[in-house]
Amino acid sequence: MTPELINAGTERMTAYRKKILAGPVADTAAGGTMSVGRAHKASELDLAHGRILYLEDVSVSFDGFKAINQLSLDIAPGELRCIIGPNGAGKTTMMDIITGKTRPDEGTVYFGSTINLLRYSEPEIAAMGIGRKFQKPTVFEKLTVFENLELALKTKKDWISSVRFKLDSAQRDRLADVLETIHLAQQVNRQAGELSHGQKQWLEIGMLLMQEPRVLLLDEPVAGMTDVETERTAELLLRLKGKHCLIVVEHDMSFIKAISDIVTVLCDGAVLAQGSLSQVSADERVIESYLGR
Ligand SMILES: Nc1ncnc2c1ncn2[C@@H]1O[C@H](COP(=O)(O)OP(=O)(O)O)[C@@H](O)[C@H]1O
Ligand SMILES: [Mg+2]
């Protein structure tokens, strides 16, 4: 690791943090412009009603096409929810709505019972504890596994502190924990660019875990993985379940079988069926529109 590489990584993170901290953002959720307040802390999350995420009658159209059509979802804290469905069903758009990337035309989206997510910007929602793993791994290839995890840590909210940032002992413990969880303890000093595709995916999950998210959204996490990597990813998610709420979109049905409790089938932007994997697999409409015979 050269100082140039460390600096390059630090600069990218600093630019990113500055962007996040650029102040209140005006948004146009649900038709009106509103000014966005301070982001809630995860500790303010109200789980009294047994739900961590709640969507009701959410719709969004792109150029007149209804990508999400009166979608409702109710997710419990610590739940591992699998979302399946044909291409174009609206699975990624659903994640875009939860994370603030896309604003719905109608409907409500709540984090816990009291936090209206439609009032917050994408970075604010991430800072509240809703982490997202996109399909493609986005790790810092030139940095080591350790440095990637270190950079992912929440630090003081000014960039001078983030440049001078040093891990405290609790953070070091967390980093060691995460390394074990993502099966990369042996690779800690390797450059991320040298890792296999599956290991990069785990590293990115690890970077999200460093931020102690309440909810993790994973979009096709095992796409492109070997069978062994897929199995290890299933173990990893099962271990995270309970501590974090996980929402997993996948096409790999053996993977879904290994991890699923409740499966939601999306089709044409709405819930087509929901239940255990064996229940939804036996549903005629699901067979017709997605699983085939
Ligand atoms: N930003 C966008 N602009 C226009 N159309 C979009 C946009 N995002 C998604 N769509 C359309 O919405 C539908 C649902 O897409 P998507 O959520 O990506 O489905 P899935 O992830 O289930 O395959 C698709 O028809 C897609 O082309
Ligand atoms: Mg998708």
C-alpha cells in the first residue's frame, strides 16, 4: 500500500462525505416540495408495532408505464424477506423507492412506525441505517480488504476528522467481527482488486455492516457467484438475520430455498403472492408468470 493509494481512497471518501453533508435537500415527495430536516438516528426508530418497513399503496410511473402499482409491504424487524419475480416486475424500483433514489407518485413508505421516508434524501436514508447492496460490487479495488472496511466506518461528520480518522478499540473489534462474518479474515491485507467476484460481494456486504445498518437491501447478491460462494452467502445471510432486517431479491431458487422464511412474489409492480416458498411455488399465478411448469 503506497501513500498515494491511501490518499486517493481518503479523497474519494472525503468527497463522498462532503456530498452527503451538503445540507438540507428539497424534495418533491408525494407531489409537494418540502424541506428536509435532520436525519433520524437509528435509536429513534419506533418498532413498537412490530414493523421496520412499511409500504402502502405505492405507485410510480415512468413515461406513463406503471413500474410499481399500489404496492404494499410489511416487514418485521430482523426479518429476512425474499423478493422474487420476473424481470421488469419492479423489484429494483421497489428498492429505489425505499432508499430514496426514486420518489413514488403515490403511497406511503415508513421506517418503523414514525419515520416517513418520503421526507428524506437518499444519503439521509442511508445514514438512518438503511444500507443497500447494488448488483455490481463497488469496492475500492486498489485498497486492501482492511482499508475498505475502515473507510466504510461512520466517523465524525466533518471532513477534517475523517482525514485524521483512526479506529478506536470498539471499531477495531467490529472490524474483526465483520472480517470473520464475511469470510475474509485470511484476506485482510490483500488488495480488493485481487479478490474473486464472490469475495468482492462479501467485502461490500462487510462495508455495509461496518455502518451497523438496521435494514440491508440486497439486489441479486449471488448473481455470478460459484456454487460454493452461493452457499457461503446463504450461510452469511442466515447469520445476519435477526440482528439486521434483510430484504433479498434473487432469481437463484436454490439460494432462495436455503434462506427463505416469507417470500414475496412481485409481478407488474404489485404483490402477486406471499407466503412460504412451498406455498408460493404451488400458486398457479406464480407458476404462470414466473416459475413455469
Ligand atoms: N428510471 C427508469 N426510467 C424508466 N423506466 C424504468 C426506470 N426504472 C425502471 N424502469 C422500468 O420499470 C420496470 C421495472 O423495472 P425494475 O424495477 O428494474 O424490474 P426488476 O428489478 O424486477 O427486473 C421495467 O419495465 C423498467 O424498464
Ligand atoms: Mg432488478
